[in-house]
Amino acid sequence: MARGASSVGRIAAQNRRARFDYFIESTVEAGIILAGTEVKSLRSGKASINESYAGEQGGELFLFNAYIPEYQLAGRFFQHETKRPRKLLVHRRELAKLLASIQREGMTLIPLSVYFNDRGIAKVELGLAKGKKKGDKREAEKERDWQRDKARLMREKG
């Protein structure tokens, strides 16, 4: 078994509520700068990105409020801060496009998932999103229920 083969292509953290609370218009893959203990902690799968968001700080893109717990086997001197801002790596043109989009009214960058790609590098899937209102959420739930009922009827008929 190859080194790290168990975590290759594996999702480390996922924001399931994002698609319920936001209209996702487009998605972007971004790299993330992590400390060694953060990578080991992510591989254990205990991170949370449910309340996090991405934004600009000093002309660069950062991930704010993402919780990556301390790695217990590292000792107390080599630990990282659990909710520190983490720099995201995107191409310059993508960065300009994303920053222009979040300047518009109601648009935000929401992390949808943190995962390890084929090479074992941590990546973040960002969604350019617009918030849903309460009525929109109800409409989406009705549509989902109708699709489920329709599939059930089709299965019974034939």
C-alpha cells in the first residue's frame, strides 16, 4: 500500500448546509497553505468548515473561521491556532474575477469542501454564492420532494 493512499481523493471536511442556504453560481478549486500539524489533523477528518467563508485581506484571498483541531500527537510546542485565517492559492485572473464578484451586492465565497487531490495535496472547493431567502428555501424543499415523489411513481408504474 502506497504512503497516504488511504487519504488520496478523500474529503476531509464538507459544508452540506451551503447548498441549502445559498444559490451556488459557480465553483472554483483553490489550494490552501497549511502547517504540518494542520495537514495531519485534516487527514483524521475532524475539521469543520460549516461557519467559514473566504474573503479578501491585503489583496489576497483568505479562508476565515475554518476550524481545524489541534493534532494531539504533535506535542504542545508545535501546535497551530485552530481558527486562524488561512491563505488560499488561486491564479491571478481568477483572484481578480472572484474579488470583483464579492464586491457586488449579496455575493460571497463559501467553502463547499476541503479534500485531498490525487497527489495528496489539500484543496478547497469554493462556491460563488448568493444567499437564499426563507421562501426560496421552502421552494427548493418542495421541488426536492416533488422530484422524490415523481421518481417513486415512475418506479411503481414501470
